[in-house]
Amino acid sequence: MAGGRLSNRQKMINMMYLVLTALLALNVSKEIIKAFNLIENSLNTSTSNIKAKNEMTLKAIGKEENASARAALAIANEAKKITDLFEKNIESVKTDLEDLSDGRKKEPEALLVKGGVPELSQGDNMEIHANYFLLENKPSKPDGKAWAYAPSGKMRGDAVFESINKTREDLLSLLDKAVKDKDLGGKDDKGETQKLLTEARNSLKAKTALVASDGVNSDGSEDKWVTMYLEHSPLAGVFAMLSKYVNDARALESEVTAVLAKAVNASDFKFDKLAAVISAPSSAIMQNHTYEADIMLAAYNSKAQMSITVGGSPVEIKEGIGKYKVTGGAPGEFNYKVNIAVPGPGGKIENLTAEAKYSVFPPIAAISADELNVFYVGLENPISVAVAGVDSRNVMVTASAGNLQNVGGGRYKVLFPVRQGNESWIKVSAKMTDGRIIPMGSKRFKIRNVPRPTFRAGALSFDKPIPLSALMAQSSAVAILENFVYDGVKYSIQGFTFTGIGRTGPKKTAVTGSSLQGIKGILAGMREGEFVMFSDIRAVGPSGPVFLENVSGMLQ
């Protein structure tokens, strides 16, 4: 549209049309963008709480003056350095994207969470980050640095992908290191510590949410992780997703640190001051999904005779770990208090307390029409569907009317061979990790017939007098759809009746097809001031045959 021999002005007009079309196609609601900002803030708060808890655990280990504690502290500090680097890398990506998208809004109502971060100025943008993640991993600023985990030559999206997985492997490998350490896994305690560290590593590898992996569509084609989770989400969704992975990294660091603390005394209890630890893969859950948390005593033996309560109610204990589960009900933020009663040195019962919180979010599905919120009979109506935090392969979409076709990557086509009522509801559900199917939202689309086209004699319209010589020069009749939202929708003329009304009376001829050759014998005998009329105009288009309005005009 912006090429060829067009003037600069026309090129600019065409480009602005493309931009407007893209904005209409996006159609992401403000409520969804606000929800992404709430998720981002909640995850940031959760991450800060986990970091504070990790510092508390490190201090508890450091108070022990023995070789096992010193070895565990050194490895735990390595875990902190790994996640510090990962968080720094993710924050550098966020800073780049903020710089490229006018940063965050300044108005007071943009700050949805007190003490959090405001909404992004362009939270609904779909292009800036897609281009950014496809660029080579180089510094965005003259004094910047490329990511340590992704050498030059790799795209930034791949750098994020590799950093997530490298951070996971680096953190888990610290437990392998602890197994081999002479003061931890190698100490003489009949293999208790070695067994503890090995089982913990295998368990964490299986359950950690710090994973980025490519997928495969139903047709066998590959779906890259970068495309699924970064390129095809609005900018606000990308920020929420990046915050989620920082939260996952800190949660895994917390798990590793807690296991190291536990390994200091795997066979007998020697600490005289303890810290209660609450560990959860994520503190943000969807409505009707299950929140899970591991509650454990840092540096404590699984053989200890302890009891755990949450809000005064007892919690099941398995090998020294309390298993707390609660199903998210109404949306909001919820706090809970934990009490661990454990026998200390000399048999004295100690009560250790801790607090934690989790957030419940309502299901959020982004359903956007790639043109307008209208489905047209006879056309392939494209829509896009995305559910925050859910792989597109686990998203289920149905239409109350029309034939729905999945074309992959969250994109669908809705077809109406014939009109079926006046509306169609697109409903979205998602399969959760626990196997449950949860409704995510729905959206109403109007069903309309494609508008009737306008008849033209070649390039001539009938809204003003028609030059006789110009009409004689036209070769065929056409049907034109003016200002229609879809490009490429065509109609063809099947036939018409032509009438010439002149000084010798009306002369009429029936024409099959679109050729104007059959009317030129009548036109040859006509002069200026006389009238012509096209009637009984038949055309065929995407929704089948239609009759067009009669047109007439005066010759000049």
C-alpha cells in the first residue's frame, strides 16, 4: 500500500490506514490491560516477600558455627547470586520495553496498587515487544551490556528463553554440588543428608514452574515459546509474564536454600533458633484454581515430632513438611498465619510463626476480532484468543453459531455458509495443570450479511451525467464494495437489462455476463441529453447470488 509511484502524501495516508486497521484488529479491552497490571504488581509483591524470607533463612544458617552450616551458607549465597543475575536481566528487558513504549502512565488512576507500578502507557501494544524480541541480543544503550546467558548472534527472545532454563539448571545443580560436598552430602551420617539432597533435587526439578519450552501444534508444526508467550500477547501481558518468571526463580531459590538449611542437621536436631518457612510455586492463582504451599522448618530434620497449624487448623505433615491447600474463591488478596510447634533442645516446645498471602484472580481471556466485532456470512472471519499464563494448546474455544476452525497459535476462523441468527457467542475455557476445565470468558459477535455492492459500467458511476464517449469506451460491468472492512471481497456481474431512452423511443436489450459490448449498438444511435438505465442486475459473491439496485443516468 505504501509502494509504487504514489506521492509521499498518499503513502503516508495509506500507512496511517494500516495503523488504524491494526488498532481496530487488536480490540483488547482496558479491563484486561488493568488485570495484567494487577497481576504484575501482585507478583512483584510476592517476589519481595520471598526475597525477605530467603534473607531470613540465610541468617538462620549463618548463626550455626559448624562446617556443615558454613558449606550450606556458601552454596545458598551462590543461589542468591544466580537469581540476582536473572532478575537483573529481566529488569533490563522491562526497562528497554518501557523506553520503547513511552514508559508508564503518570495520571493517579493508573496506579492500581498502592506502592506498586502504574499501568504501561501502551499496555495494549502488540508490535513493540514482538519486534524487540526478534532483534539480535546486543546492548540497547551505548553503555549497556548483552545478557551473560546469551552470546551475540542470538535473538533477545531466545536470550530470555535460555536464561529461564539456564537459571533453573544452575539452581538445581547447587544441590548436586551439596551432595558431593564433604561437609554436607559427604559427611558421616549414614547417607541421611545425601538422600535428603538427592530426593529434594528430583522433587524440585519435577515441580518447579521456572521452565520455558517450545510446543507442538496438533498438525505437528512447532510452536516456539517466544511466539506463544511474548510475541502474541499485549505488552502488559508480557510484563506480567516476565514478573511471573522472576517470581518462579525466587521461589526455586527459596526451595534450594530451605533444603540446604535442612541439610545442615539431617540426622539430629541441634539448632537453638529456627525460622518458619512457607514455600509456594506461585502466590497468584486464578479463580477456582488451587493454591498450594509447602510449610517447613528451616534446617530441621524430617524426623522431628512437630505440629503445624494454619489459622488454628491442623495441617497434614509428610516427612517434616506441612501440606497446605486452599481453593481460590472470590477474587482478592488473602493472608494466613502459620504456627509450628517443635521440641527444641532439652525437650522444650517452641512455637514459631510466619505469615504469607496469596492472590486470587478471576479468569481472564482476551478474545479479539482481527477485523471488527462482526461476523459476515460467506467470509472467513478471523479471531485471536489468548488466556494469560495458559499455553494456547490448553485453551478450548467454541462458537454458539458458525463453523469454528483452529488455525494454530491462538488464531481461529469462523465461517457462516448461510446466516444463522443475528449473533454468535465465542466461549473460552482452559485446561489447568490439575486437569480441571475452567471457563475463562465469552464475547458476543454480531452476524451480518456482506453489504450489496454498487453497479458500475467499467470505471463509470451514475451519480452524475455520463459522457457518451466514455460509456462507449468501457468493456465490462463491475460490482464494487465501497469502504468495506475486509479487503479482497469480490462480486461478479452475471447479467443485466440495458435500456436506452432517446428521441426515437426506448430501446432495450438483455445481456448475459458482464460484457458491455452488447449495448454499444443502442448507444451508437444516442446523443447528449438522452437517458440510459441498467436494471435486473444480477451478481454473485461470497454469500451467493444477489440482485443490485437499478442505476440510470443522463448522457452528456
